[in-house]
Amino acid sequence: MTNFVLVHGAWVGGWTWRANAQALRKAGHEAYTPTMTGLGERIHLMSPSINLDTHVTDIVNVIKHEELSDVVLVGHSYGGMVITGVADALSDKITSLVYLDAFVPENGQSLVSLIPPGAPPPTMASEYTLAPLPAVVFGARPEVAAFVDARTTPHPIACFTQAIKLTGGIDRVKKKTYIYANVPAPTTFTPFFEKLRNNKEWTVHTLPCTHIVQMDLPDELTALLLHAIS
């Protein structure tokens, strides 16, 4: 049995993983889908103090308090920033990292420093939060866009502007996978795909769907997540 910890992206919550979590459990594994502080059903905890470190700590504490090991740690979109910090802190607990159409930061980089020119800019929701980007921006079908947009919440700006600090722990996690959603290409995440596709230390897959992979191709995504087991 493998422990999957599925980390959602910006403006959403653990609910995005519902279909995948159910499928992974049906396959005999454990699946954890925590919602990070201030987002989703935890919107009541929104605070100016929330930053990238807060969300890294959220996931670190799930792994520690659930006493997990042999973890396949999956991050979608902004979640790539988070799982990078978690893997650096808990490399002995992580056997496999999966970046799902996600940011892959190096030491000293922030999310805003990784956004390519021309990406759609979010708008301010408050002094310290950004309003959700409409799902249609990512090419979502009308029914998917309606479902997602009804559940999104503002996101703390500091999560995007804080630079990640890495100590080298993440380098001890040897199994790394990148899953790239290429509809409509090019996307915000095309540069990561191009950078990693010929890197022998990474396994790279492409799925013909939009950024909202969990709802576009849930079965295909689950199959790739199972493939990431060491």
C-alpha cells in the first residue's frame, strides 16, 4: 500500500481530487487531500499572515501527524511550489514526487518569478488576496468551469511572492514525474515541460486536456499517479 498526498492548486481546495482519491483507494492505497489554510472550506482562516511557508507547513503536518511514509507527493499548479518545500523538509518520507501541470521552483524562486510573459493576470480581491482566475481562462468546458468557479476562493498574495528556500533535501528524492496538460498549448507550464522532457532524472508525460486535469481526464490521471509508485 502506498500513501498518496494530493496537494491542490491556487484558489481551490482538496475537493478537486475527489475522483482521483476515490480511485486510488479503490486500488488499495491511501489518499489524503488536505485543503490548505485559508482556502476552500478553510476560507474562515484567511489571514494576511498566510504565505508559502504556511502551506508547506500544512502538508508537512499532515504527513507527520498521520505518521506517513512511502509517500507519493503530488502537486497541481501552485501545489508544485508547496510540494517542493515539503519534499525538501521531509525527504525521508517521500519516495516519489509528481508535478501535475505545476510550477517547479529552484532555490530562491517565487511563483511570480516563474510566470511567463503574457499569462493572464489575476485581480485583487482584497489588500492581501487575489481573486480566482475564471476556469474558462484555462480552457475549461462550460460545465467544468461552472462547477469550479462556484467553489473557488481568494488566494493570499504572499503565497505567490514569497521565494522558496531549499536546503538540498529534495535532491534525495530520486523519483520525479512531470505531467503536462497541453490544451491549449502553449500554456503557463510549457516551459517546465520543455525543460524537463529530455532530463533523464525525470519521467515526463503529456495529457491532451486543459489545466483542470482532475476533471478532464480523471481516469488517465489516476493511471499516471499509480505509475509513479516506486
